[in-house]
Amino acid sequence: MIISESKVVSLHYTLNNVDGEQIESSKGNDPLQYIQGVGQLIPGLEEALTGKAVGDALNVTVEPEKAYGYRSDDLIQKVSKEQFPPETVIEAGMQFQADNGMVFTVVEIAGEDVTLDANHDLAGQTLNFDVEVLDIREATAEELEHGHVHGPNGHED
Ligand code: ZN
């Protein structure tokens, strides 16, 4: 079996930046599991994994346009402190998720103004992945419907 649309893939990966500094790794943790073709992985990595088999190891460099895109000033906005719940302690560097799922980072606080940045942490970066394919199987109909991988006990697992 090879990696194609609607396969559940298990892999170990290490992500480095272009200077060879490690950003994150699945080694020492559970493998990453994803469904090919549903947008769970960045496009550049899905493309590189297409057609690979269990046991294949690959090193992939992904430019920003096929990773997390470029930084955009449009994703930086100023809001008032009043828009946060009163009990919230707002500090530069803190991240929170809005109701629409976007993750914001507080970049600056000046008086009542809070500057928020919704750019992805890895936006604008060229990424290098070391990947090892551990397992490939067909996704179930339920997994495809939900858009994520289920454990042995189904959705709750
Ligand atoms: Zn589910």
C-alpha cells in the first residue's frame, strides 16, 4: 500500500528550520497520524509523501507558500483591553484561540490598546522535515466524515 487520498498514515517526523535548528519532533512521543488529502498536513509535505510506502524515509524542504504562507500585516490588529473578559491577565507573548479557531498572539500592550497577531508562528519560514513512514491503512467512512483519525475505540479514543 502506498500513500494516496484517504489513507491514514502514521509517521515520525522532525521539523527543523533552514538553520538546522529543531522546531519540533514526534520522536519520543506517539507517531503523528493524519488522513492524506483532507488538509491536515501542509500541502508541501502531503505532496512529498504521496506514493511513499511503509519504511520509506525522506527529507523534504518546504517553501512558505506550501507550508504556512507568508506573514501578512492584515493579520495584525489593535483591539481594546475591554474586549477581553475582565478577569483576563493580558501579557505580551500570550496566545489564545478565538471562537472562529484562529490563534492570536499578543505582541504589544500600550495603555488600553492590545496589538494582536494572527500570523502562524511558522509563517514566512522555509521548513525542513525528516520523515519516516511507519504505517498506512485505509481511512474508515467515519474518519473521512470527521476529517480526523480515530483510535481503536473510535472517535472517543
Ligand atoms: Zn471523530
